Amino acid sequence: MTPSVQLSDTSAFVILLMSDGIHVSKNSQRYMDMLDLSCGIDLLKDCTRVWPHLGEIVLNRKSTILQEVKFMMQDGAEQVIIFGSGMDALSLEITSLNNTVQVYEVDAHHMKHKQQLLNKAMQSTHNITCITADLNQPSRVISKIADAGWDKNRQSVLIFEGISYYLKSETLWEIIRQSSSCAANHVIVEYMVPSDMIDAERAHIPDDVFGIIQNSLPDNLRINRFGYDTIVQNVRIMGGSDIRRHTMSSIEKRRTGTNRIFPTESSGWIEVACFKTAPVEL
């Protein structure tokens, strides 16, 4: 029997919020069963006291990202890079849908450990590679992914989930630019909008939640927030196209058939944008 692995408070917190509602493949479930999420319970209680529907945000964003990856693989993408992947099970869910796609997970911590868990959860993990790299060093990140087997000339899906608000804007876009020097890639960016773009009665919620998360961490968090207009501006500068926006309201309507929790575009603070890059000169 494989011993359970205890995560950081914040990693366990996010997985608890999801409640196994999206990553439901057998491989994902086997992997999740190895994780000890107990350290996230107190953080979950504290944050859901601020707002009890936080789990719906996670379910919404993860369902949209998985749906978009399916579409992008159908469009010809043969590789997926998950930047800031953490201990999430997304790679397992992707490979359960397409067993020929190559998935590269990148994060600064726990990647060797995660690779061991993935090897135990799957009969074959030849198409999932975990890479240790600091996302604040874009050139080094791209080099390490290439060393692991990623082919910059083949179309890829670049996923930034739960990470854009911890990166400087110039770092985020430099990673995208360097990843897309030789191929037209699909990009999925999940991001947090500024307070003035959120309904007044809810604008305090993300600040309060991240304040609680901050108290559980040894280092200060600097949160980067931007709107869809910033996405559009940067994609156009890069010569990209096919820009799509998913708000909590539009996602909830698609996922549940109603708008019970997010009645308006500005009632949520997390959005997902997708676009396609054009090869750029480095």
C-alpha cells in the first residue's frame, strides 16, 4: 500500500475545494488517494467563512480549462505544458483523454516527488514529465522543458492555472513568447481581475481570502491582477488570434444551466482567457 503524502496547506486547500468534481478518471483518483489533504482543512474552513461558494470558482475554472484542452488537442496540439502545476491532477486527466499527448509539468517545488506518485498511479507515465524550474527565469524554464523532450516546433497547449497572480506580468508574457518562437500554440490563462471590476459587495472577497492564505505562508504574496483588456492588448502585440473569454457567469451558465451564484459578468473575480499565438522572432 502506498503511503499518503502530505501537501502544503495551500495545495491541500485548493484540492479540497474541488471536491473531486472534475478530475474523475481512474488514474486521477488513484493519484488523489495518495495525497493527505488534512493540512488544508483549517484553511478551507477559514476561507469559506469569508464566502461559502469558493468551491464553485475552482470547479468552474477547472471544468473550463479541461474543456478547452480537449478542443485544442482536437485542433492538433500534441504537447501540453502546465506551468506552476503544483500537485494538481490535471496531467492525469489530460492523458486519460489522449494517451499519445506529451504533458510537461513545471514548478519550483515537489516535482521529483510528484513524478514518483504519478509513476505509482499510472501503469505507464512515459507521456508525463515533471520538471523542477523557477518560473521567474523564463529562458531557463524553456531550456529545461526542451531538455526534457519538448519540441518547440510542434504545436503545444500552454496552461497557466492558479499561477498568473503570483508572476510579474512581464514574466508571464515572456514565458508565452519564448514558448511560441517556432509554433502557433494554444494558451490558457486563468487570472484575477482588479477590485474595480468586481461588484462592490463582493470586491473584498479575494483580498480577504488571500489575506488568510498569506497568514499561512512564510513569505509575502504579491498578487498580480489584470483584466481581459490586458490579455487582448498583449495577444495583439504578439500577433496572436482567436481570443476567447470565460467569466464565472458564462462558465456557471454552461456548467450548471443557470446563474445561481454568478448572476452578472462582474459578480466573479476569476476569469479564463484562451488564445492562439503566432511564431515570434526571438
